[in-house]
Amino acid sequence: MIIAVEGIDGAGKNTLVTAVKGALGAESLAFPRYGESIHAQLARDALHGRMGDLVDSAHGMATLFALDRAGAKPLLDAYVDAPGAIIILDRYVASNAAYTAARTGDDASSTWVHELEFGCLGLPLPDLQVLVNTPPREAGGRVIARAESDDARVRDRYERDAQLQEDTFAAYTRLAEQGWAGRWVTATDAAAIIQAVEDLR
């Protein structure tokens, strides 16, 4: 199974992915793959102002993040056909859909992302998507605290934009309510995610 844990910056996705991974004996993968993907590295540079006006293009940034995921397609495909195998993803395609819709102010952007990633690039659909519904104000406070305690964690353009985080949270909520790209659950703790995965088995 492919389980995607989704949410805005600072929502606590990484903490939950780690807990669920251990409880289920699963593997995990975080997107963007900054350590190994040139597309993710270019997106990171854009978010920190090192790629001219690229960051101003919502669709340009979305394409870079999509190509990063496309590079992991062989790994993801393996979990579609492996009985009993589970991979927990820290962000997946819905992240692109939510942020792009929030940046453009147009929910039709989520359809464009769906066609790009699941259609054109052939990424596998997730079996379950989990919206970590931490309130934006709380999530934003975590991002600021993280940056203040670690000089290596400079906030990027998306993280510094409180209104974008609010709009993205709202876009995520709409995606979950619509059942975008499959089944969704909303959770703020690992136990709820683990139960939702067990219900799928």
C-alpha cells in the first residue's frame, strides 16, 4: 500500500510518518527528495531566491516537484504489486495540488496536477491520504521555532507566507472533502492513522 501523509509546513507530518512507520513495519519516503533529485534541488533554490523569477510561476514550481516524484516512480510502483508491503510518504501529489490551487486561487489547478502526475507521469494512486489538520497558526509557530533553533533551517518563501499556508490548508480541506485521487482521512495522531491503515487491510 501507498499511504500519503499530507499537510502544510509545520503540521507535524514527519513526526507522524516516523511513528506510523515504526508501528506498521513500513518503509518511508519524503518529498521533495532534496538529497538526491536535481528537480527538487532546483525547486529548493527557487524557494530561497536563487533561481530568478522561477518561484513566481505556480505551474513551474509544481512541474519541478512533479518531476521529483516521477524520479521515484520505480520505487513506488514496486509497492503497488508487493503483497503486504507498505510505504508511508511524507507529502505526495496532493501537496502539489493544494499548494498550486492556493497559489493560483483556482481549484481547477488540482485537476491539472492530477492529469500531470497521475496521467502524464504515470505515478501510482495512493491507497490512503491522510490530512494532518494542524491549524495554520500552530503550524506556523512550529516553523518559526524550528528556524530559530537551527541556523541550517532557514524558512523558504512558502514557509514565510502565512496567507499561503492558510490558503493551502483550506485547499487541502477541500481536496479531502471531495475525495480527490482516492480515500482520505483526517488525523492529528499516529493512532488514528494506524487504525485507518488497518481498516484497509
